Amino acid sequence: MYIWILTVMLSYGSIIEMRTLEHDTGVSTVKFQTESECQDYLYKNKVVIVKDLLHYFDNGALTGFDFMCESRWYD
């Protein structure tokens, strides 16, 4: 079975720090069959996703963000 990993990378200029959030509270559980479906979901929901993440990670220095979809085989 394949699982999809949705990654949002928030950029803060020259700050080098890695923090993670396992589950985005602003987004419910979703299922995708293809990467295209995943990318389409990110495109349509990027504001909701980023807004929720900023609640946890915004220090006022956000300079940009990017989204990625990755599939992995899970036994």
C-alpha cells in the first residue's frame, strides 16, 4: 500500500532551524490515488494549510513557503 506524505517547508530568511508538526489540525484526513491529486489538493487548500501552520511556527520573519507530495510504500 502506498501512503502520501505532504510536506510544507516554511522559510525564515537566514534562520537555520528544523521543527516538525506531525498532524495539521486545520486539515482533515485525505486520500489520494496519484501525485496529481495530491498536488491539486495542495493547490486548492494551501491557504488553510499555511494559516494553521503559522499558528504554531510564526515568529514574524516568514519569507516564503513551498509544498511537496511524496509517495512511499508502506507494509
